[in-house]
Amino acid sequence: MNIHEAKTHLSRLVDEVAAGAEVIIAKAGKPMARLSPIAAPMRKKRLGMLKGKIKVPDDFNAPLDDKVLAAFEGR
């Protein structure tokens, strides 16, 4: 899209870009700029949401017995 057309239809272009489109703007047929949507801000992580709802067994880090280990290794 050339600069004149982009200026004329800027509001429509912004709506299209907000919907996910990407627009290249050219001057004299040479690409000069790219309009692209701004990524949505990452949501802040809330640590401890499941505190008291999940119990980790005392033997969680204990070595696996031979039968279970063999199953994981495909033996």
C-alpha cells in the first residue's frame, strides 16, 4: 500500500492490524514501513495459587524401584 492510500485509510488500517493483519507501506513502490499488531501483554504469574490444594508425598524424590525403572526404560 502506498503512503497516500495509507494516510487516507489510516483508521481502517489500524482496525485491520488490531485484528491481526500486517500492512506494508511503500513510498514510490519501495517498502518503507510495516504496521503490525502489538503483542498482548503477558499476564503476571501468581505464585502460590494452589498452596494447600496439592500434597507432594514425602518419598517424591526417592529412587524408583527396579520394576518401575525398567518400565520407563522400555525393558
